[in-house]
Amino acid sequence: MRAAPVALRRETLASPIGTLVLLTDADGRLRVADFDDYRDRMETLLERGYGRGGWSIADSPHPSRALRALADYFDGDLTAIDAIETATGGTLLQRAVWAALRAVPPGTTESYGALAARIGHPRAVRPVGAANGANPICVVVPCHRVVGANGTLTGYGGGLERKRWLLDHEARHVGLGGVERHADLFGAALLR
């Protein structure tokens, strides 16, 4: 017998880097956050996580806690997203990576190798990178804080310009003075 589809509530947030689409469940847990112009990617991740037809989407009747916290994050309160409760599917490794991402402090970055070592799988750099790329909850599960071993920017589901903006936004609001003055922290690739 097939399980009932997960009922998701949809809302959007106009951010400085594009419209975010948020999907929360009946308990208010954030299940998906992605940019509106990456809707195909979002649907692919939904299918992977819940199976074809394993979800339904309706507009949210009121703003969620996640929406308010993300608005606060974009207004400069970087810790506002820490309290957002998330719920995702995924493999054990993916969930471990996504949990570890939430422990990377704003204004800092971590390499794929360091992330793999931190979750106890130092040789699993590629699978950790793949799990990072399959993250269905951007910004809140901050996959944008993961960089290459030499500090250079690597792929980001929302595009490198957004990754660059998010890192700069965080650097400004934790007192680091912005990416342009701290290329040594984030890697020279940010300046390109």
C-alpha cells in the first residue's frame, strides 16, 4: 500500500538574490528551499526524496516561521536561520552531511575534505560533494559555505554568483569586512 503524499505548503520570499520558494509541512518544518528560477531542480529533488507523486503542494495560508527567519537572515541576522526546523529524506550519508553543514558558522567556509573528515568519512570527499549538491534546503542548510580544497568557489545549485553574494553577506554581518577585503579567507576565486 502506498503512503499518502506529503502535504507541502508553498510560499515565496523575495530576497536580494532572487525569489526563494519554501515548502513546509503541516508541522511547519522546512522541507525545501530553492530559488524560483531553479524550479526544475527542485522538482527533481522532490521526486528523489518522496517519489513520483509522493507530495502535494498548496499555497500556505499564513507566513511560516521559516519564511520570517529567512527574511531576518537577509536583513543581517545570520543566526535567525539556526532555529528553523528542517525535515528531509535522503540517505544516511546525505543526512549526516546536511546536519554537519548546519554546524559551519556564518562567515566561514569549509572544504569538502574537511567536511568529510568531520563526519567520520575522510575518504568520502566525492560522495560528500554529491550529498552537498543534493541538498534540498539552500541557505538554511548552508551548502554555500563549502569550497574547494584550495579555497576556491565550486559549484552551487543556485549559481556561483549567489554563492559569492551569500558568503559576502555573511562576511559583512559577522564583522569580517566583506569578501573583497578577505579573499584569503574565501579564496581568490571570489574576486573573479
